[in-house]
Amino acid sequence: MSALLELSAVTAGYGAVQALFGVDLAVAEGEVVALMGRNGMGKTTTVRTICRMLPATGGRLTFGGHDLTRLPSHRAARLGLGLVPEGRRTFGPLTVAENLAVAARPGPGIWRGSPRFSPGSGNAGARWRGRFRGGNSRCWRSRGR
């Protein structure tokens, strides 16, 4: 099985401070992976580098057969890569429907076109109009699921 996301000898850092030293990672489509470790071990730096929010200083990143190594973050997002921000400050004031509408875009990725909502469908409609609360606010779906 080939990898949907692959990092080969990736290095990255903040100015003169190197934070990643030759990271190798392969994730197949539909596979679930968790990055775990103590504070300062490079988890956030790895995710920021994958999403192109932080440039790689070495190595190679590929996603779905596309070389991400030098792509800007908005181009990586068009390929279907996305990040669920940590915490609840980013889109907290928006309803669930508004958050989904912000994420909706044509092309590859999680959403194809606009999400559909049925306001008159009883409790389900009320849930869609509600705000993110509890553990569900950090959930997301991967491609192909």
C-alpha cells in the first residue's frame, strides 16, 4: 500500500533553532496516526511543516503524489490537506453550520461543494444550528471515510 502522506528526512526549525531532525513518516489513506510525546519534542512543528505553515529546511514531503516541499500553505490546502486548530478560539463564535460553510470548497478534500442543512428536521436541525461544545468540537473526518 502506498503512502498518501510521506515525509522523508524532513528538517525544520525557527530561525537558527532546528526543531526537526530528519523526520520520516508514512501515512496510508484511511490510516489513523497519532503524534505523541512530551512538550518540546516537535509534534506541533511536524504538523505545521506538513501543512506548510512552517517551511521545511530539508528533506521531502509528498501528499497524494504531489511534492509539498516548496508549496505555500494555500496550495497544499487545495490538494486536500487541512489543520484543525488547537483550542476553541479560531471560529468559536460561529455556529456549526457556519463553521462547515467556511470549510466548504469545490475540489478535492473533505468537502465537495456546499454542505446541505435541513433546518426543519427536528433535533438534527437544532444540532446543526448549535455551537460546538464538548469533545465533539475537536472531531474531524479524514479523506476517504
